[in-house]
Amino acid sequence: MAQRKLGVVCFESWSGAIGEDQSVLPTLELLERLKLIRFRYSQVGTKDHLKDLAGQWTLRKFDQYKLGFFACHGSEQTLYIGENDEIRLDELAAHLEGDCPDRIFYFGSCETLSPGRRREYEQQLSMFKQKTRAPSMWIHD
């Protein structure tokens, strides 16, 4: 029996500045060449663009892509999008409310879920998972 590859949808947004070449894309490509994952990739420039793409990810046609990888800078409960935009996790959760019962979120953004403050961190995780109905979340700090 062939091993099923993890399906990943990546929403990437670093600074958007000219000459900025920071990207997770080469890593995703390597993992795909090694037959460990299959992926879809989008660069995101605004909060509305992220909300639109994240909403598309919840559609049935993306059921094979269970992991949503949010690769961007951040701060407490906030993802930074492009040069001058941001989205709070509660706003993203409200936008995706109830649509993610089989989706897993990975936030590759520093300090977004404040792991330094354990009780608040657990409350933030619980709120996001409850609102979106997501079974799991991973966080990079």
C-alpha cells in the first residue's frame, strides 16, 4: 500500500519589500521532491487576500490538503500580512467559523500565540479551535 503524502496549503507573507527573498517555498519543494508532502502555495499581500484564500482552503476540493501553513511574521494574537496589513487570530477564526473540522493549522510566526504565558496561550488555542472547529494547531515560536 502506498503511503499517503501530507497535503499542505501554504499562505506566505513576509515583508513584501524589494529584495526580500525570505521564503519557505524551497523547503516545501524539497519535501515534495522527497515525496513527503504535496502542496499548494500562495503569496499573500493583504488581510482580505488571506481571508479569501483561507476560505477557499475549507472547500471540499481541497480536502486532500489538511494542513494550513501560515508563514509570516507576527506578534501576540496577530499575523502580519505584507508591508502594512495584519489580521488578528480572532478575526481569522470568525471568518472561518465552523468550516475547519478536518483542518490543521500551523502558524509559522513568532509570538502569535504567546507561549510565554501558558494560561493565556491555552485560552487562545481553545478559542481558535472552538470557533473554527479545527482538531489541531501547531505553533512555531
